[in-house]
Amino acid sequence: MTTPLTLTLIGGPTALIEIGGLRLLTDPTFDPPGAYRDTPIPFDKLTGPALSRAALGRLDAVLLTHDQHIDNLDHAGRAMLPSVPVTYTTPAGAARLGDLARGLAPFETVALDAGGTRLWLTATPARHGPEGIEPISGDVTGFLLGVDAPGDTLYVSGDTVWYDGIAEIARRFSPRVIMLFTGAAQPRGRFHMTMNSNDAIAAAHAFAGAQVVTVHNEGWGHFKESAAELAASFATLGIAERLRPLERGAPLRL
């Protein structure tokens, strides 16, 4: 029997993952809307979270794709980390966060146990923009969750574009759901820093048969492609049935 998986979009990259007895949160962002100018790149947040941290209740872990950008870990998100037993992130991020976090190298796997459920958590490669961007964008990780075997249930891409690293994940694992960080983010320059429609379509074909959900394509001013525009691209290519829309604050059971 397949273990139920429920996803609830809180806003931007922040989503609640409920699987078995475990409750996990991706990239905590709970700040109100506003102009954020205390970072090297200015960010404009357009909408606040659909649910507050208090409304989420117990969390067993945070899956933090990276800590260096405010649209993935904002002030309120950073403040909530001590309330969660463990935060998994990049080794570089864990060094900055200290005892709050555990860093995982690409394809490193650990076991998560809570609520009578054991999950396998595997870190995955990610590249936050075009080739050569790493010294500017910093390290990013994605995550795989597995119930019966590593990576068999959910892939969380993190902030990445389509590249050979994502293709390698698809060659090694077959998750039944993939959560792609899309939006074609362009905080500066002409290149995009996260997946656009072309990237998401490539990922959908690589992870053949997986249901596709997308996050991090609303709520911030630097996104250049909406969820509706991405859905139109999937429909044009005749793969609309692969895409499962997420509504902010509304649980989606998969």
C-alpha cells in the first residue's frame, strides 16, 4: 500500500510535507510583504505566508535548500529554526547555522524516524543558475524522500536549473512526485536562476510517470514566469495531466 503524501504550499518555496507520521517543512519564509534591502541583491516580497508558523504545529525537520538568500530563508524563518529538531541543508549552510543544522553532501542518505514512520532522506545536486554561477549564487541542495527505498516517493529540486546533475538524479531514482522550484527567477542579469518552462518540461520527461507540482513561482518580484504560464506550456505539449496545481494554504493529497 502506498504511503499517503500530502503537500501544502505556504508560499514561495515554503511547503509542508506530510508523509506517514512525519511533518517536514521546506525553506521557511514567514516574513510579511515588503522591500528587503539588507542583502547584496534587493528583493521585493509581494505576499505573506498562507499559514503562520504557529498554525503548522509540530515539525519534525526542516529541509533547507540553502540559507544564503532571503527568499529561501527569511528573518522569521531563521528565527523558527531552533523550534525544529533538525535542519538539513548544504554543508556550507550547516557551517554557518551551527548546531541548528546538519549538512548533507550530494547523494548522501540518512534515516528520519518520527511518528512511527521511517523515511530515507537523500541530498541531491542543484545549480542555482547557469554554468559558472556557483561563486556568486553559492551552494544549493535538493532532497529526495523515500519510504520503501531511498528516493521512491518525493523529489524536491530546490533552486536549480535543468542541467546534468538533475539528469543524474533521474537516472538513479524514480520518485512518484517531483516538486520543482520554478518561476524563471531573474534577480539581476538576463539569465534565469531557477527553472523556467523548458527546464520543468525536461524534468517531467526525465522523471517519467512522476506527478509534477511546482513551487517558488509566486510571492516575490523577481519571478518572470507564473504557475499559470508554466501550466499553459505543459498543455501546449500535451502533458497537462502530469501537472498537479498547488493552491496556497490548501492541502493536496497525492
